[in-house]
Amino acid sequence: MTYDIRPSRELLTARSAHRAYRIYETHDHRGATEVTAVVREEWLGQGLPVLVSASTVADLSAELADGPNPGLPRRIATKPYFPTSAKDDEQRPG
């Protein structure tokens, strides 16, 4: 299986259109293409398919476009969104 280091324009377009997914294009030893989309961690639990696979980028994009609207990502528990120490509180305006 091979993976192109420089993605095609079509793949870059699909990645920007479907930001809730990590999209990869691989080729087997015969050169057959498989395109895979894996939902990003912050989008888990939003009703999106976790893994989607297709034979072309266009087919994958169409499949993802027909899916549910992802809305907003959920909060990641390990990411500090708010000050975590008294020092941080002192630096907050307000």
C-alpha cells in the first residue's frame, strides 16, 4: 500500500470541504485507489459516520455530502478552554 506525500488538488478540495474528517488516498500494489475518511476525535458523538471508504475522491465527497450536517464539534476534555491556575486568572481582563 502506498500513500502520496503530495495530495492531489481534488483531495485537498475534499479535505477543506469536509473538515470533520481526516481523508486519505492510498494505492495497493496494483495501483488501485482507495479513499478513506475517518472522523476526527472532536466530532465523535455528533451522529457522523466514523469510517467512510470509496474508490475515488469524487465518490467519497458525494457520500460525505449526503450525510448528516455535523454542526459544531464537541469540547475536548483535555484541551484547556479556560484558565487553569490562579496566575492565569490574574492575567484575564475584566
